[in-house]
Amino acid sequence: MVITGVTGAAVGFFMGNIGWVLVMAIVGAVLGAIVWRLGGQKFFLFVVVGVLLGSGLAIYIDGMTSALLGAGTGGAVGGFVGVNVRMLQPKFPQKF
């Protein structure tokens, strides 16, 4: 909820006034709670790691001006990897 709430607040900031920040933060938090309830804990972990690695690499390569682009790209790739890892895990693991 915190991750998606902060993301929603950032989107609201770019949309305009403080009202948009509050509305988008609440919408983001609600979406985060729904995804979490559906079992998205590992997915969020991959996204957070992707954001940290992506922004860190962008800062290392080009400086602070590219940090947001690197964070967005890293989060998207982290989410993609998280979904694929989840799909490759068997639903009913066999016990030997």
C-alpha cells in the first residue's frame, strides 16, 4: 500500500494541486491493498528491487537527471521478472 500510495501521490503531484495528490495517493493505496490481498507480495519485492537497481544504475551512468527514468524502467523490468517467476513456479509442488 505504501509503494503504490507514494506512486499515486507522485502522479497527483504532476497533475496539479494538493487535492490531486491526496486523491491519487488514496487510489494508489487501495490498488496496492488489492494486489497485496491477491498474493502480490513477491511481485512488489521484485518491483522495489528493480526500482532501486534501475535508479542506482541510471545515477551511476548519467547522474541525478536520469534517476526517475531509471527508477521507472527498473520497476517495470522488475515487475516483468516478478510475473514471469510467479508463472514458472508450480502451483502444486511435488514432494519426493
